[in-house]
Amino acid sequence: MGVDLDAVNHATRVVLDAVHPVRYAHYITPTNLAQVRAEFLDAYNAGRAVDPLFEYPPIPGQLAAALDAARAASTGAGPWRETLDRELTYARAGLAALRSRDPEAMTSYSQSQFGDVAAAAVAGARRRLAEQPPTVDTEATWSSDRVAAVMGRVLAELGLDDWTIDHNDRMAARMSVVGRRRQVRVKRGVTFTAATVRRLIVHEVGTHVLRTANGMRQPLHLLAHGIPGYLGTEEGLAVWHEQQAGMTDPGVMRRYALRVIACDTALRAGFRTVFDAVLPHTTADEAFDLTLRVKRGLLDTSVPGGYIKDHIYLGGFIEVTNHLERNPGDHDLLMACKWPLSEVPLLRTLLDDRSSIPPHHRVDKVVDLIRTVVAEG
């Protein structure tokens, strides 16, 4: 393919330095969430239907100028200019949606990143909810300190010495990965079951960390960056790895199914209607959280649309499963970087052209480590 790696890598650094500060998820997180949540649930308990009114952080004024400057500086990247320009175009669209809070713009932006809600995902979600009853949580005995220590040991055993553990209480999820910082985050003060720890090691380290770490070893640095469309593959592959390791959590899969229903309903309805759609399958508290995830970012939450992302967990799992059943050899291509299934033909070409290399870190090693690390914990 004749890739000029130096030119592409320089342009990639310029573009990503401008794109990353456009932290879309941050700017759609309500600042008045606690108050609105309490008011909504009080109204629900009193038999009144309301749609929340959220407030959001201000958008810094310099973000657009940085994107414009990056576009001008990314010249000379040859055939990769189109990919980098697409990154900047999507970032500008996201920024415009954040400023306007227009439902159509915000919905369109999220769909450009995460795709449409697939009919197969909706059908699979409804089938799973009908066939799989709610699960009863087992007692969680692992403290967050213990989990953080185990995750640190897993990283060390894998030779990922430049990765760190961030153990704090300023996060929503119990565990997450920040690839750009080479960081695994564990929420302080929460507890885990041993089964959850095993599953999260496969999911977070075996997939998110390893795809990032393998991507960072690539001659083409853009392979370490999740280009638009990657997240469905990323999360779908993580769930596929859980299944292959025999660590699937029925409760988590049920939650993924509810997220699909929430996304599908949100395209046609407002907050309270989405809440009512998922409520028969869960508690009022979780129904609010599920609905919040798809309606965050909007000022008027009574209208259709929103942050249509959450279908990717179940939908991505279905896509990855179907693809790897037909093309099992593509697993290495997917683990070598953070790119989506749609780019597999290009990934094959890059490998043949020696512009990319096979994955160094492999999920099998992670699964093997679990048997000793979690047992010894």
C-alpha cells in the first residue's frame, strides 16, 4: 500500500490532540442529576408522569478552533487524509450537536458513531427478556481494594508495566479502561463477587486493555485509536470473550437487552415512555438509569431521539459472533488494534503489506491467569 508512516503518524497525533478534548459523554452528563432523579421517582411513586429537565456543563469555546487548526495541519497524510478528516468531521458534528442540544442533531451524531439499532438486536433482546428471568445477585465479598490489587497483578503478569490502576470514587461504572492514559479504573467503596471479578478481567483487560496495548505496538499509530464504528466491535468482542471463557453473566446480558429496548423506544418517544417500556422488566431505579443513558444530552427529554449508543453491547455481540463463526481467523486482526469489523478487509491488506503486525498480547493468557490470580486473590 506504500504507507508513509511518519507522515500519517504525525498527522494522527495532531488530529487526536484536537479530537480528544471534545469529550461528548462528559458534556451530556446532567449537572442536576441527583435532584432530577429524586423528583422523577417521587412523581412516579405519586402516579404522575413527568419528563425530566436536565442541565449540562458549558462547552468551552476553543474546541472548534482546535479542530480547524488540526484539519489544516493534517495535510500530507496521503491516502489516510480521508480517515483523519472523517475524525475531525465527526468531532465537529458532535460539537455542533452539543451546542444546539437539537434532538435530531444529537441523534444523528450518536448514530454516526454507533450505527442504527439493528432489528436482529431488538428481536434478540425481546427473546432474551422473555426467556431469561431476572437473576438473584449472590453475596459480594470482594472489596474494591482487593479488586484493584488483583487487576494490578494481572497487568504486571502480562508485562504491561506502563499501565496503572486508578482506584477512586469519582466514576459511574464499577470498572473501566482509559486507553489513552493506559489506565484501568476501579471504583472505590463498591464490592464485587468473585465471578464478577473473573468476568471483568476478561472483559476489561482481555479485550479493552489488550486491544489498546496491541494497537500501541503497531507501526501505524492510528490503529490504537477507536475510529467511528469501533465501539460496537469493542464491546461485542468483550462479551464474546466472556462467552468463550464460560464467564457470561445472565444478569448483565439481561441488562444489555434492556438497553436495546431503551434505544429502540427512544427513537420514537420521550423519557417517560422509554421508562415505561423497560419498567416491566426491572426496578424503577434501574428503569430511570436505563432511560437516562439514552436521553442524556437533551434539554427537552419529552421528544424522540437522544444518545442512541447502548444497543451496541448486545448488537455488537451478535455481529461479532456471526462474523467469527464464519471467519474465525479474523480474531487476530480484531485483537491487533481498536478498529471495527467494517475495516477487516483493510486490516488484512495492512497485515499483508507489513504496515501492521499480529497481536502480541493474547486473551488466552488472560484467561489462564484468572485461574491463579483470582483463586489466590
